[in-house]
Amino acid sequence: MPLPRTLETEWLDVLPADDPRAMVSRRDLRLVNRLMFNVALAARRLKAIYPAGCKPRRILDLGAGDGTWMLALARRLARHWPGVEVTLLDRQSLVAGATRESFAALGWKAETATAGVFDYLKTSPAPSDIVIANLFLHHFEEADLSRLLALIAGTTGCFIAVEPRRARFALTMSRFLWAVGCNRVTRHDAVASVRAGFTGDELSASWPQGGRWHLREEPAWPFSHCFVARHVSDGL
């Protein structure tokens, strides 16, 4: 029987950006993403969608944080996808100059946008070929999640989300992050994020009905849950 989905405030979301605990927790998140293999999971799905010789022009990263997760993804894709423009969207301005320079060294152009996701998607001037979200959707209750996915569907032909998998094994393992040196904020938020994560076809059920969308939703080893929505008229 699946665990019930429950949301609680994650501490990193309410701490000031310059709080030392938040700064350490953002560093911890890089390790958590490596342990979850989230960069590899996203890269594999993107390469499967875009055949050899094809590439997107614009990518929008929702809840991008300090931009280092997208940078790690860009390092896997830049050889095949030169000259991509990526927008790093977050409520806080966290992207360091060195991170921007690293994107430029790959031949990618990185821009930042500091705004709430609903406000941005309602006013974004240009559609994105890909919208991507890493460890982001689980912050939303069902009503807001459905509203968010409807806005995403209106601005892109391809959406990929990598989220925590809501499962007993993932919940158990989230309680052992002390063993790899994660601080109290990260340890609290890891447990909260698993409890708010997804399983089964929950994201597919929240995606707007109608339209020619191909949806794929599945667990991904060891701790993640992946969702891909692709508009079939895009010819990919």
C-alpha cells in the first residue's frame, strides 16, 4: 500500500539565502542529487526524445536554485547540443558568476530569472523547447500542482520532471543522510520531500486532459520518480 502524500514546509525554503545553514544545505543537495542519479536520469530521457542531429534551442529550469544541477546536466549534453539557451528560474538570486562562466565555457548561454513560478509562466515572453524540473514539483499541493502543470503545457512541447519517489525504501534511506555528512536542514528536508513525493501515475493524472500528449511516468532507481510529457505534434 503506497504511503499517503503529505506536505510540510522544507526549512531551506524559508531560510535566508545567506544563512550559513542554507548555504551548507545547498552544498548537500549536490551530493543528494548525485546519490539519486538525477542528472543521469534526466540526460538519458532527453537524449531519447531528441534523436541524433536534433537539439533544442531553449531550456527553462524551474526552481533552479544555484544552477549547479543544470550545469551538471549541460556538461552531459553540450557536446551533442551546442549553443543552447537556458533560463534558470528561482525565487532567490543564487547563481554565482563562476557558474555562469562554466555555462559559457560549454558554449551555452545561461540567463537567470528571479520570480515566482506562476508569475513567470504567465508572463514569459518566449516558449521553451524543454521545461525541466528537478526536485521541485513535490512542493505543491494537488490544486496548485494541476495549475502549474497546465501553465507548463501551454509554454512547451516537452516537460521532464525528476522527483522524490514516495516509497518506504526511499523514506528509510532519507533518514541516513547524517552518515554522509548532511546537515540538520538537509536531513529534515530529505524526509519531508520523500513524504511529499510521487508514485504511480499521480503526475499524469494532474497533467491537463486533452491535446495530443504522450505521457510517461515511472520509478527510477534508486530513489527517484520520473515524468515526461511530450507533445506529439512536435515531431520528436
